[in-house]
Amino acid sequence: MDTVLDIDGIQKTIPHRYPFLLVDRVVEKNQEGTYQVAIKNTTFNEPYFQGHFPDYPIMPGVLQIEALAQAGGIMALTMENQSDCPQGGFDTFLMSVENAKFRKPVRPGDQLFLETTLLALRRNTAKIKGVVRVDGKVVTEVELMFMLVPKARR
């Protein structure tokens, strides 16, 4: 699988850093930039696995949603030729989470494929559909809305 955006490119696009950067690379993106697949690799060394839960470690659902939000932010901030999408100097702030469904636990060692699809983009807001797949099976689905905020206005 080819890398569309590596960790260096991700860190140039969004402000998140360890331990809260939850996207390792982007591996697929359509020409319009409205569909993207990113990867998050999990290991037992992730701090949340130690306490969630000690006898049966699973990745918290809120962190799966955050990983999708970060992937969606990368998608929106790297879209090209989209008149409604501002280029450069922006961050994304999560505004809403809707229709979240968790179908199967994410365990240490799982590789998460974070699929994001743009549903709507208007001026400074974007709505995306996010799906997490592990071994080709859907484990999480959600719709997210976020605001694109100029860095100078934070």
C-alpha cells in the first residue's frame, strides 16, 4: 500500500502530537480529496490499554472517534480545487458527533483503517462520514461535523 501522506506530512497538517496523534499515515485519497483512508496502528504500549481494561484491553470508543476526526481534518485541510475549502493556516475543531455505532472492540495489535468521506462542505464547516475497519470488518461508524478555524483566530 502506497503512502499518500506520511507522519511528517500529517504533523505539518494538524497540530496533534504524541500521545494524542492518532493517525500514522494516509494511504489512499481520491482525486477530488473527498474520500480518504488513513491508518492507526495500535500496540499494547498505548497508555489507554493499561487502564481500559487491565484484564481485557480495548481502545476506548471516544479515541476511535478522535482518530476519525483527525483523519477527517487531514482530508479537509488537504483538499485541492475545492472553492469552499480554505487552504493553509487552518485547524479543525470538532463540533458534533452523530449516529456513533461501535460494533466490535478494538484490541492491542489491531490496525485501524480510518475511512473518511466528505458529506458536506460549506465555508468554514465540514461534515464527514467516518468508518473504522479492522481486518476488513466495520468496527465503528460515525458522522462528524467540524469547523475550520484560522490559526490566527484561536
